[in-house]
Amino acid sequence: MTAADSEKSKAKAGKTARIGPTPCYCLKLRRINSAVTDYYNLHLAPSGITISQFSLLSKIEAARECSVRELADAAELDRSTLARSLKPLLRQGLVADDKEPGRRNSRLRLGAAGLDTLAKARPVWRKIQENIRRKLGDDGLTALEELAGKVESLAGDR
């Protein structure tokens, strides 16, 4: 995450509250998503990564090494979106691709910079998690989990 991205995140966080109420459930959910993402990104900014990047790095670390397809499945992203998300991580040396010459299948693993970045970002992430837990309380977190399950199940309603 660049300094410009951090400033955009701060400005965006201020706008969300000023837009006003809406009867549209989709817009309400998008605002919630945006506010939570901005909150994580703001606090993770000193680590140099976004919450999306933190998630991908964490999944690669847990797998030790994985293919793009395996990571896409674990992250619940389509491969083209994942490929775009991986480009800066590969460029910065946070993720290494151990693809054999002449082979199509990538083998992703964390590079030394990725391990260092995760080690720096993980305590920040834990603090964010604790702040949210404190803000919502146990009952709020239980309600959030139940609501998330119900909203996610909408994808199956066709």
C-alpha cells in the first residue's frame, strides 16, 4: 500500500458517513464492506500491504506452496482476479513463483520479504481483530457470523 493509497483510504472513510441513509440493501452491504476494508487498510498501511494482500500472503504461508488454482480456490477468487492481485506481490518479492522452465503451472511460495511483511503485519491484524471484537461485543460477533452466513447463502438462491 502506497502513501497515496493510505490517503485515499482516509478520505474515503470520511465520505462513507456523509452520503446518508439508503433503502438499498446492496448499497448498505457495500458501504459496510468498504468501511471495514478501509479500517483494515488504514491500520495495515505501515506494513506496506492491504487486507487483501495480507489474506493472500497468509493463505500462501499456510499452504507453504501452492498453485494459482489452489490459491484461487482457497481465496474464493477467480483466477484472473487473483492474477492481477498477485502481480504487485510478485514484483515486490513478497511472493516467489517456482515455476519450472517450460511449464505452465506456477508454484507459489512466500519470499523472504513476504515472510518479513507478514511477521510485521500479523500483530497489527490481531489488534484490528481485537478492536472489532471489543466494538461489536460477543453478541455482535455472533450476530455478524449469522448474518454473514445468511447473506452468503443468497448466492445459492437463483
